[in-house]
Amino acid sequence: MTKRLLPLLLALSALALCGGCLFPKNFSKEKKEKHVSADMEKEFQQRWMEKRVSDLTAQGLSPAAAQAQAAAEYQTKYSYAIPPAK
């Protein structure tokens, strides 16, 4: 009896392991819109700039100088996130 169950159990476990590969859950769903990532990048930039400006003003820089320095640092650090000028 165990000789008959062993191949069946092996086949079921193989199906369970590769079932996710053969039948993805989001197969029929459409791709998400592209603007979501752009919105996230804008939000990241805004939050990063606010944090950096507050850090620089706490160190004694004027708000305008802190804003300019933070913008320069962001452009240097995350230049891949800024779209090229047309």
C-alpha cells in the first residue's frame, strides 16, 4: 500500500511546489499604470527635501540656503530619479 502512495504523494508535492510557477495569481490582471511610480518618486523627493532642509536649518543655515543645498544634494545623490530636461 505504501508503494502506491509514495508516487502519488511525490506527484502531489511536485504540483504544490511548482503550481505557483505554472499558474500565476495575477495572470489575467492588467499591468498597473505607470504614473504610480512617478507619484511615489515625487513623494519621496518631497519628504527627503523636507527632512534635509530641517536638518540643515537646525545646523544654523538660513531656510533659503538650506533649500538650495538640499536641492543640490538631492540632485547629486538621486540623479537617476530626476527626469532629463527636454
